[in-house]
Amino acid sequence: MRIVLTGGLVVDGTGTGSEPRPGTVLVDGDRISAVLPPAHPVPEGEVIDATGNIVAPGFVDLHSHADFSLGSSPAAESQLAQGVTTLVAGNCGWSPFPVGDLETLRAGTAFLDPKHDWSWTELAGFAATLEPAVNLALQVGHCTLRIAAMGSAQRPPSPTELRTMQDLLCQAADQGAVGFSTGLIYAPGAYASPEEVAALVATAAECGLLYSTHIRNEGAGLLAALDEAIAAARAGGARLEISHLKAVGTSNYGLVHRALEHLDAVHDVDLGWDAYPYTATSTTLTTRLPTWALAGGVLLERLADSAERGRIADALRADGLLSPETVVIASLPPGRYEDCRGLSLAEIARRDGVDAAEIVLRILESHQAAVSVVNHAMSEEDVTTVLEHPRTAIASDGWIMDATGPGHPHPRNFGTFPRVLGHYARDRGVMTLSEAIRRMTALPASRLGLTDRGVLRPGAIADLVVLDPARVADKSTYDDPWQLSIGVEHVLVAGEPALTNGTPTGRRPGRIIA
């Protein structure tokens, strides 16, 4: 089948010399076959009239958790509405494979609300269950590897357990994984020493994988945490991706300037980083707890023990980073506080007449500790500073694929890419439109070593987006998150129309990218 995109302005994704230019894009099968000058006669084929619009490579989201949602929501409506054609999952140390201790893995990932049947044990089995509308590249997570090898124990691995993690990592690589990730704020990944992480990063490098990391500290310890990641990549010879670069907490505002200088000064490691265009994070409420409270996977039992509960509450009260006014409930399973989605911890505590520490424990124990939150912890100036840097790739850190649903999720699930194109590029002039597109296409594709995606040129895979540069915008807000973005008119995935005139076609042309 031939598709002909006519009348649009072509942006090829490469940035340099890629200002929008008139052209006709020919797609034959799953590949771009030609980019013709506007005076060239229009060849026969199914015509997509792109007059007044931009034709660009489909967007590559380097940081997604879609491996916990795409199986049950394969239409990926929230992604197509943003122009996303490739999702890179398995981030922050969590992946749905390999499966060893299933119950511990399910408990650790419950905040992502997966609808999995868990009928697999390895990457290959998981991939075989998918038939998505968009592409998916898979990484294997350190937390998942650790659970498979040693449960949720708070101790160093034995030599045998470390070798088990390394063997499972290599197995995932052999089955198509593109990366290895850590989430060093999440138990049990947080229990790992720098030496354990470095050993696994070296194994990942031997397998040719990218090392993606949610570093150990994004607050006052940001620079030291960056150094830990850089040292591991340097020692192992790995490519390094710093996930969602930011500085959290009012006392750390401005620290991103030093972080960027720090990263720019590194010349002996192949490194990059990504960011999302919002001043709030989103994670699990259990990250507010001391990591020892999660050891052994028996948090709920600890909360039922008055002495242990008191110890956890005292630790929370001593931690100045709880910030109850800024932490908002996003989603949680049925239970006592299910009517509190969208409310802050401070609001709920006032309603119950208790302090913030006690309300955190009440919410967790009432909802199987499967509670996700939005935390308003960053400054707009810092977000802009990171986005301005030419080495910053755009990524969502999202996982919601549906257009509608329950809860009060972070708007980044629905608006990341149009927000950069509309608010930051068009409206504020933080970057040009062509530069914004480069940060969503060729730059993230290069971090994965992909040469036939993220660029619009003959021979490349025909993952394409047609968008209205005057109209493209995010609509999702913190108060009203379930709103799709606007302005993306057409999306092709491997040459097949997945979105036509802003409406999903229902086709499932997505592939597992290895």
C-alpha cells in the first residue's frame, strides 16, 4: 500500500538544517520511500492532505511504564493523541519480567495498577501477549531482577544471587531487551550498594544495553547521585541515560544548573538525560517511608504491629521531606479513602483530625499500600532550564494509555509532547519547533542506537505524525487530568494509519523493538 502525504511542511527530526520545508512524503509498505519537492507531480496512492501542517517522525518516549498498561489498553489512545509512536518501558527498576517471586513483584508494582494475567516468566513470553497500536521497546528492571533472585531482602546479594541477576539480565537481552534500568529510591532497588549496581551495569554493557537510571537522590544529594551513575557507567563501559532530570524540594531549587554543568563536564561516558515539562512528580506513596519499612515485603504486617507502626510514624515525622500540602492522591484501589483522589495529604489529615504521618499510614494500610501520588515539588524555572538544554530528550514517565478512566493521574500521561510543542516552543519560545521535534525523535532514538526511527528520510520506518503547529496543545490539568491533547491530526505506525483526522483507527501495527 502506498500513502502520499502532500501539502505539508516536512521536519526530518535531525535538528541541524531541518527547518520546516515544503515536500511530499511517499510511504510504501512500512518504509518511507521518498521525500519529493513540492513541484513534483503527486504520485498515485492514498493521499493524506497535510496542508498547513507539519509532517515529522513519530515521537519516541524514552521513559514510559507502558509495559504495565499497554497489554490491557493496546489502543494507546493517550499516546496517539500526542503523536507518540514508540514507547520505551521497563524504567525505574521495574519490568514485568523476569518473574520469580510473583507475589512480591505484584506488590511492588501495584501502584502502577497493572491488569496483567502474569502468564509469562520471561521477556519473550510477555512480548508474545502484546498487539499494540504503537511500538514498544523493553528494558529489564533491577528491582524485578532482585526480587527474582532474592525477594525483597534488605542485604547485599550473595555471589550466587548476583550471578542469578546477571544471568537473568543476559537472558532478557538475548530475548530483545534494549536496556537495563535502576530505580534507586524504590525498595528493593534502594537496598543495593553502588558496587552491586556497577556489577549489573557492567553486565548490561557487555550485552550492548543502555543503562537508564532513576538515580538515588533527586534532592540535596543530586550531584552525588549523578556521580554514582556516571561512575558505574564509566567502569562498565555502558551508555548512560539519566531519567527525568530534576531537583525536588524548595531548598534545592536552582540545583539543576549545577547538575547540567556537572553532566556537560563528562566527556568519557556516552551519556544523556530526559525530562518532562511539569513541576510535579508522580510516584508511589511508599517512597515517603524509610526503606527499612518495606524490607521483606511485610509493610502491612509492620503497620498492624503497634510498636513497628510507631517507629515508622516517628521516622516520617522526623523527615522534613514529607510535604503533606504538596502530595496529592492520584489513584488507589477501593477502600476507606477512595473518595480522596485529588486531595492532598494535608487536606485528608485535617479531615481525619490527625497529623500527616498518621494519615500516610492510614491510607497505605487501607489500600494494600498500592497508592500513587502526585507531588508538586519542582520549580518552573528549573523545569525550563532543563528543557532549554540541547541534550535534554523529552519523555513522559507516564503509563496511562486510555482516554478515560478512574483516579486523578498526572497530566504528563496525556500532554507531555504537545505541551512542549505548544506551551514551551510555540508560546514561550524556549526552543524552536524543529528543535522540539528533534528532542522527541532523533535524539531519543539515538540513545537507543536506532537508525531507522526518529528520522524522516527515505528508507526509514514510516512512523510519522502530522500535526497542526498553530493548534497543538495539551489539555490535561492537575484538576482535570482526563483530557486528550489536541492538534495531532494523523499518525502512521510502520506505514499503517493508527490515527486519522484525530480519531484512532483501531489498527494495531505496533511492534516490539529489539
